[in-house]
Amino acid sequence: MEVPPLVVDRGAPEPLAVQVASGLRDAAARGVLAAGARLPSTRELARLLGTSRTVTAAAYDQLLAEGWVAARRGVGTFVVGLPAAPAGAARPRRGGPSAPAPRPARTGGAASGGTGGEELGRAGGEGVVDLRAGAPCTEALDRAAWRRAWRAAGGRPPDALPDPRGDGAFRAAVAEHLLRHRGLPAEPDDVTATTGTSAAVAEVAALLPRGARVAVEDPGYRRSTGALRAAGLVPVPVPVDDDGLVVDAVPAGVAAVVCTPAHQFPTGGRLPVARRAQLVARARAEGFLVLEDDYDGELRYDVAPLPLLASLGPDVVVHLGTTSKTVSPTLGAGWLVAPEELRHRLLAARTEVGARPPRAGQRVLAELAASGDLARHLRRLRRELAARRALVVAAVEAAGHRARGGAAGAHVVVPLPSREEEEALVARARAASLAVGGLAESCLASDRAGVVVGWAAPRRSDLERGLDRLVTALRRT
């Protein structure tokens, strides 16, 4: 049994469980705790640290969710090893693999927003309940805070000169948000404003050589695939399993990998730390970029949000975020944190064609953050979406089916035995004034079947009404 070198500080602002988890995570990452080492039981560790067992159990739960440790029933908890980095691999803070000369950024073909299906539109007939994935829960948004932020943003003087990086206050707010909510240390100068993750994928894709192959998750987010094709790139489907992207299946010779590691879209898996480190190690060794679409990474209900790929490999990972799932696509505001060389090339491409994200929504987000309303909104949103998820899972199980996907985000997948069953269920739901998405919409080569059920878009009363219709439709499957 390995006794980890840990110190807890009861005077620190971080909760004790967070301190314990951070200490163990750091020890595992630095090799102080070797792969395969058995950790003390939660009771024993609590005795050693002088804390309650609740503290150590919460720390272990977090590390289990992140994949740093593995539990064996009746045996104990063991450290999971990380793949070794290639010999001589450089690990600069913000560098990147070499890439061809920049081409003008493409300004068409990809709308703002993030992963999840907002391109489907939300129009429907009278009484239609929309349970498709991709919309934010605007019911949870404090309208008074929303109005205050717009008024405050409007009180700032207009810009005299364009800045392709985005609004300075917005970039500072994003840097603080990433550190506080996603555990990614970044300076405001590391942050580049975008109009959403889809548009950011399109901008990065325009910097890659035309005809290059890019690995994408299958099933995965079809708008990212469309952005790659619009840039003259070749999407290569890579299978996913219950844990997300199968890194071993990523083919050699790709220029980039686009993935959703925190909450795989649409299957809901979360990429374990071992696979994350493996993907970063391959990116360094083979010279490709990893585009990390973190479309709803703030929305976790079981444990704290998972660590980012960008924190493991800032030299090869392009981190993409958006406000479309947490606040509203009205803002048209997202961000990108990329290796320095790629970031400079992207800004040069923007300057060449005069492209830049609108700054009005950026200013509103900055005001929401400065007032504390954004943090309050995220806390309220997590509570609301967690409660809605419980309703959805209960309804699916009451119909004799199972809901796939972790306790995160705002959608689950209900697997079905065939595409014919999928089409029939979607048609039955439509006839009952209920909108759900078919899994086939997200597949390239995969033949998986099922429906994707979201719960953020409708009002709570409409959600409950829609779930009654869903149960009826599922029971006939």
C-alpha cells in the first residue's frame, strides 16, 4: 500500500476534498505514485490526514471519474499509469507542431455556437415539445441579470479600431473562467475570441493543408465534419466506445484530431486520463493537432468538471469553448486557447481578410462575469439540469429502456436495436408532437441506432408533458 505525500490546509479556500484529489492527481502525474500502486482505503487515508471519511471518499470519487485511479471490488483502489511521453519530446507551455503557411480564413459555412444540434432549428407546430439536444436552458437564466449585463455593456464606449483577438475584458473573463471552472491556467493573451466552437473548427481547418486527413469521432458532431469538408479536408471516422474516442483507432498520418473528451457528443462518454495522455503523446510524436471541443464541460452533476486535454498538452491541443450551451447563442461568443504559433497564424489570417468576431456579446459575457452573475447562473443551471436529467432517466427506464451517457450535459442516448426501430420511434414521436433526434444523424461509418433525448430547451412543465409522450413512444419499441 502506497501512502501518498499529502498536506491539507483547513485555512485554504479550496474544500478539503479538492485539496486531497489535487494532491493525489499531482503525485500520480509526476510519478511519485507509481502506476499500479495501491492507495489506502478512504477510512485509513482519513485517519492519516485527520479528516472525515466523507472528504477522502469524495476525493476518490473525483479521481475515479477522471480516470486517475481504478477501484477493484474487494481489493482496493489503484493508481492508473500514464503513457510515457516520447523520448526527447519537448513540453513548452504554448508552442506547437510545425504547420504550413496560412491560407485566408474561411468566413462562411459554419455558424456560431457549439456542439449539439442547434442547426436543426427550434421551430415546431403548436404544442410540439422539443427534446432534441443542443439548446441551452434559457429558463434558468436570470432575466434581470441578463438585462443588467446588456445595459452595462452598452455603457462602454464604442471601439475605434478592430482587434482580431476580441474584447480585452472578455478575454480576461474567459481566462478566469477557465481556471476556476475548467482547471486550465491561461492568461488573457492566451485567449482568442470566436463565435463558437463550430466557427473555431472552421478557422483552424483553414490553416491546415487542403486535402489533409482529420480524424473525427463516429458518431460525432456533424457540423464539425461539415466545417472540415468546407475547408477541403478529409474527415476520417474513428470509433467511440463507452469511454469516448478510441485513441488506438486513430490512424497514422492525420493532420488533426477533433474530439469531445469531457462529454462525448452524442454518446456521453468521458475520456479517461490514460487515453487523454495517450492522445497527447501521439500528437507530440506524430506532429498532429488535437482540437478539444469543450462544448458543455462546465455541466457536470456527479463530480467536478474533468481536467482538460489542454492542461496535459498545451503545445499540441487547441481548446475550444462556447457560451451557447451555458448561457445563450444570442451572445455569439466563444473562445480558443491554442499553441502560440498557431494562434499568431490564425490572427494573421483574420487580419488579412478583415474577419473578426462581433464584440457586443463578448462585452455582455464580461459584464456577467464581473458582477458574479455568471457564476451564480452556472450554479443554478447545474441544479436545474441535474433535476431534469433525473426526470428523463426515470422516464426512459419506466418505458423499459436504458439511458446512456454520464451525469453531465443536457442529453442522453437511448440505444435501439436497429435503424428501422430508430426511424419508427422518431416518426411516432413526431406524430405525438414530440421532437427527438436520431443517432443516425451523427454517424459517418457507424451503424449505431438510437435516439438522442435532450432536456434543456423546454420549460419544466413542457418537459414533463413531453416525457409522458416519450414513454408512450418508447413502450412500443
